[in-house]
Amino acid sequence: MARTIIGVNDPKAVKRWSGALALDMSQKSYFNQRFMGRGPTAQTPIQILTDLDSDAGESISYDLLAELKMAPVEGEDILEGKEEQQRFYTDVVFIDQARCGVNTGGAMTRKRTLHDLRARAKMQQSSWWARLMDEICFIYLSGARGINPNYILPLGYTGRADNALTAPDQYHQLYGGTGTAFNNIDPAADLMDLRIIDRAKSKADSQGGGATNVPVLQPVMFNGNETFVLVMHTWQEDALRGGTAAGQYLDIQKAAAAAQGANNPIFKNALGMYRGVVLHSHRNVVTFNNAGAAGNVNAARALFMGAQAAVMAFGSPGNNLRFDWHEETRDNGDKVVITTSSIFGVKKTTFDTPAGALDFGVFSLDTAVTPS
């Protein structure tokens, strides 16, 4: 029986498998499934800026328009000359290429059809890309690589595409328990509990705006409702679950049962909802082993996110898609090598204000953890 085989690097294969890879990666990525939205008006934790999807360029500049802070001009007093100028705070995200490849080996090319090789390569590489994107999001939002042993990005990673990692500033950093700094986190007293979530929510509701020059943490919007999102490490979740006193984890479960919009992606696999904050946990939250006075306390950096905590931008590799698919033969046609690439950049949203370089949409919640 005759078979139709699309050969190596056939344009139809490139187009088909590039699109399939992008879709598959998006479905596997933790951040993409829940916390991303397209365009500058998306009120999600991560905004995907589309300016470079089809246009040439290596960076996107985006602005924060600050609130007016002038006092009112009363009665018959003269307004002329007292008008306040508009203040724009600008940030830039750069893009660059990243690549991944699979060498299928000679035995596979002899025993399986090219279509099977492509399917298997897509499966492997979509998982790899999803892991990479999630790790980069956690690292940039945290402003640090940490020590997570399961990361594919190396220890000492300092970012990519000229997008520097930015440590949390004083207005956007909280610590568990009575901790006031990273170097005085106590391993027993400063664990994750509802109190630090209370403090983060109150801080988000009250900090900034007007004459302070500190940006207001804007809530995430879903179905017309406002909320914030907290993503903690699984060991921080473990500590939170251990709080069985009144007002601790048992009350979160009660609130979760009545949560609105449970079918919204932001609620997918959520732990619950507390004071309008949707609670999540993930193993890839950045961890450390050098907290505390002696520099030997295990800690994790939970992310309390509002809208536009970070931005992501893509550049098309020339096929009007976010991923490129390339195939070639080696060793006199015996081996087929399949590589994929994407041109993208990620950056935590920060703005240079009169109060200094400040985060815009995320609080870092550092607490001790006790892995077993």
C-alpha cells in the first residue's frame, strides 16, 4: 500500500510541527495555563506583549502612567501654571533566541517512520520548553536562581537576553513570622502561615499611589472580579497545612468551597482562596539554603502576584509562529536531527521612580521551610 511521507525539512512539516509544538507547550506550562494574557490591557500576572510577533526588533519598551498627586485648586484660585505634568515610568524587555535539539539516532531512523520521530521529538521538546519557560518565570519573578536541584538552568544563572534579574525592593518584600530580613529568618518560627498572607494582602490594599511614588499593586481581574494570586513552594504549603488552629488551613478549605469562578484558569488546582487571594503551590518556587543569622536556614520565596508582575515577548523566527522546527540528516543520511527554537524574553516588571527602581506587580514572601 502506498504511503505519503513528508520528507526532512518539508515546508509543510515545519509549519505543522511548529504550531503543534507551540500548542503542546502551552498546555503543559504551569504559568501559560493559568497566569498569562495577551496584550498590554491583559490584567493577568504575566502579560504577553505582541509588538514583536511579526515586526522586526529586539526589544519592547512599555510604560506605567503614574497617578496625579497635585492638591486641588480651590474656589477662585488660579489653576494656570499649577497643572501637573504626566509622569511615565518606562521599562524594557529584550528578546533573544533559545534552542533545543534531539538526535534520533541511526536505529530509530531505520525502524520507525519519520512521522513517529517527529511525534516523539515534539513530545520531548514540548515538555522541555514548558519546563524552561516555567523556570525562567519563577527565576525572574523572584529575582534569583536559588538552589532548586531539579532546574535545567544551571546554578549561578543570571538571566538571558540582556534582561537582568532584579532582587525584590524594600517595598515589595515580606518575611515569615517575626523575620525582618533574609539573614534573620528563624527555621522554626518563620514558616508559612496565614499571618504573612494577611500582611501581604493588607500591604497590597494600602501601599503606594498618590504622592508616594510607589506603584499600587493592581489586582488580577477574572470575570469582573478582583483577586491576587499567591504561589508558594510545596514545603511552604506543608507548613500552612500544619496550622490547624482557628484561622489557619481548615478555614481556607471552607472558603474554597464557596469560591467564585472556580472554572477560571486561575483557580485550576488551587489550594483554596483566602481574603480574596487564590492560593497555589508548585515545586519550582525558588528555594535557598543560606537564610538566617548563620546562613544555613532553608527558605523559599513565595510569589504574591497582581497584574503585570512580569512581561513576556516573542519574536517570530520567520514562519509567523513562536517556534521554529528544523530537521536535518547526518552521517550520510543515517541519523535525523530535529531541533526547535524560539525567540523570546521575560522580565519582572520594574520601573525607575523617584523612590528608586521598584517592582510593580509582585511581593516576595520569604519564609523558612523544613524539607524532610
